[in-house]
Amino acid sequence: MKRGEKLRANASTKHHILPSSRGGTDNSDNIAIVPNKIHNDYHKYFSNRTPDEIICYLVNEFWNGQWWWLEIAKEKYGKEDL
């Protein structure tokens, strides 16, 4: 990787949590600042899916439709709204 490419990969960019093409806004609540590499990988693996679509995709395609882990995550991380 050339120096310029490496610098661009390490630079940060805005990522819309709910994609703007799917109705997401530019409000700070809908923006995450992430490194370009992570942003590109996100779209490589998840395309333009919303967070809830990604969770459903993972559950259905990788975890055999099992949602039990969500209750464990709530207990472990104390997130009432998970």
C-alpha cells in the first residue's frame, strides 16, 4: 500500500447509522465517525442495511435463528433498550 493510500485508509469519515438513502438524517444521533477502512468494510459486508436488518441477517444466516443471546447481552452490558 502506498503512503497516500495508507493515509486515506487511516483517515476518518462520517457513517450514517440509518443510511441517508434509506431516510437517515445528518443529525449527530445518526452519524458515527469511523476510519475509512472500517467504513468500507462495513459496506462490503453489510451493503446498505440498517442496524436492525444486520442483526436479523446475522441471526438468520449465521446463528440458526437463535435470539437467546440477546437476553445474555442485556444482562452482561446492562442495556435496557437492546
